[in-house]
Amino acid sequence: MSEGPLPPLTAIPASLRSLADYEARAPQHMTTQAWHHIREGAGREVTLRENRAAFDRIGLLPRAMAELDGDTRIDLFGRSHASPILLAPLAYMCLAHPEGELAAVRAAAALDTGMVVSTLASVSLEDIAAASRSLSQELGRPPAPLWFQLYLQPEREHSLQLLRRAEDAGYEAIVLTIDAGLKPAGIALPPGVDAVNLAGMPRPRQTSVPGGRILLGTPLTDAAPKWADLAWLRSATTLPILVKGLVLGDDARRTVDEGADGLIVSNHGGRVLDGLPSALDLLPAVAETVRDQVPLLLDGGVRQGTDVVKALALGARAVLVGRPQMHALAVAGMPGLAHVIHLLRTELEAAMAQLGCPRVDLLGPERLVALGA
Ligand code: FNR
């Protein structure tokens, strides 16, 4: 008889000391299918590996005996963030933990950390915002930054409904993901896990299989964003708009010219098109083009504080973490994810102290060296 996954831990054991520890433990707490879905990259996973390898090719250069009275706060769109680390949008967080996005947003609020909620969240966007607000209130703090990630829907009217709901629920920025139209992956959703925010809209094409439904490709594919869609979105909201996906050279400039307020340099965690370079390798060129105009964020492969340092030194204002959220939720729910955010933040602070750098905006390429060169 096969045994099911272990339930989430209710206390954090001392053996969990890094994001790698959570990742190593996560498979025990998930179905094999959920684990593979979360872990996998497209094709032969060249891009997935590059996302990590790019960080590992870079070394750090410390400054001796610097004054170290600083912190990791940053400002984004007029809002203070406790650190340059945000939670990336992830579909169906209930695959990792029964409370899914609610557990995630409580962890984010507890650590005063920005979270980007996916269109494909498995909890309603209103409930997620309410959970965030109520925990912040309980803690006597202003609400933690909450952004909404928009997948354009085949019907503009449905995209507009999502946008208005996000605005009404208090989301502070819109992240337009532009690369998912290419995404080939499918997943069997277990009963009870669904894209609840798309109720009443055309759903991802599904077929029933024992134990779940396979998403065969989605109407998102039909709705892959075009330049006109960005112009439409710009005219439809006054919230800051960030464009998420690989945006190269002239495209980066055009994205900003068309009204984007920020860019998230990302290859969707290596899940879209195998062979794309790592986001980190492409960041300096994008930074050269538009960093003076809009903040650049980066995701893909960020797993430790020194990775954050490297991304910031190459021109990112902040980073987002994806899969580690699912690992942490599966292993230990809300406290697990709060611990992971805390680990990343303290690792970042330790790295900056060891580098002799008091503030994140002082990080630049002169702190970096190519390893093995
Ligand atoms: C994602 N990603 C993603 N992006 C997005 O814009 N909307 C989404 O719904 C999802 N869903 C999603 C599910 C899962 C399981 C994964 C692993 C990723 C991409 C995500 O936001 C981010 O770009 C990458 O996960 C970053 O890479 P790392 O941190 O996972 O290496």
C-alpha cells in the first residue's frame, strides 16, 4: 500500500536552516505529482539550470572595515518595503498546503513582505486581501504591499472584471505576465483546487483522468498579450503596471514607452521556453536601457541572501522568489513560509554586513567578480 504525503509540520525543527533544507524536505509533504509540477522546467530544463548556475558563476568582493549602520528597506512606487524580497505569483498554492494563498499572505503580512497574487490563485483574491489586512491590523501595522498578477483573458471584459476586483480589494499594483502564452505545461488538479477567480469565465481546457483533471493548454494561450493590450491596460487603470517576462533591449524601452511603471525580468522559472538565458544574465543589458526610468525586478533561481545581493548589484531594485514558497508551505504552512522569508532577509543582511555595504542601493557591479575567471 502506498503511503500519502506527510502532513505539514506544526513546529519548525532546528534542522531547517536554509531554503535548500525546505526544498530537500518538501517532496515528503506533497504528492509526487504536485512535487514534479512545482519543480519542473520546460524541455530539457536548460533554462531552469541556468537560473541557478548564473548566480553560482558570480563571486562577491567585500570592502574592509566599513561603517555598517544600515538596513534593507527599499521604496517601490511610493511604498516602503521592509526588504527587496517579494513573493512571486504562483498558481494553485493549495497544491502545496490546504490553506494555500491564505497561509502565504499571512506569512507575507507577518513579515511585512510584498506578495504578488496570481490570477490562477486557488483562493479568491478578495479573501486573500482580507486575510492580509486583518493580520496587519492585529499586528498594529499598515497593510503589507499586495499586488495582483493579471493573465489577460480571451475576452477583454473578463480581464477588466479581474482588474476592477483587484482595485476594489485594495491591490496596489498590477503585474502583467507576458510570457505564459508560450507555456506548454499541464497539471492534474486534485479535487478542491481550482482557479476560483475565473469562475464564470472560459476555463482552462481540461480532461478528466483518474484522480484529477489535466489542463491541456489554456485560453491564456489565445490571450497572449500584444502591444495593444498593454496600451489598453494602461488606459484601464491608474495603478502602477509591471510587465513580467523577458523584455530585451528595444522591447524593454518600448514597454516603458507604452506606459509600464516597472519590469520584472523573468523567464517564468524556466517553465516556458527551454533555452532562454537566465534572467540574471540578461539583467545588466535591460538595466542599461531603462533602469533610470523604472524599477527593475528579477526572479528565477533566487535561493539565498547572496543571490539577492548579486541581482541588486547588477541593477535589480528587488527580487521575487517562486518555488521556495511552495516548499515552505508544504513543509510547515504559514510558519514555514514566514521562516523562509526571515531566513532570506537575515541572510541578505549578513551578506551585506560581510561585504561592508550598509544600504542596498549602494550595491553595484564593483562588488562582483566572475568566478573561475
Ligand atoms: C509560476 N510562475 C507564475 N508566474 C505568473 O506570473 N503567474 C502564475 O500563475 C505563475 N504560476 C507559477 C506556478 C509555479 C508552480 C511556478 C514554479 C511558477 C512563475 C513565478 O512567478 C516565477 O517567475 C518563478 O517561479 C521564479 O523562479 P523560481 O524562484 O521558482 O526559481
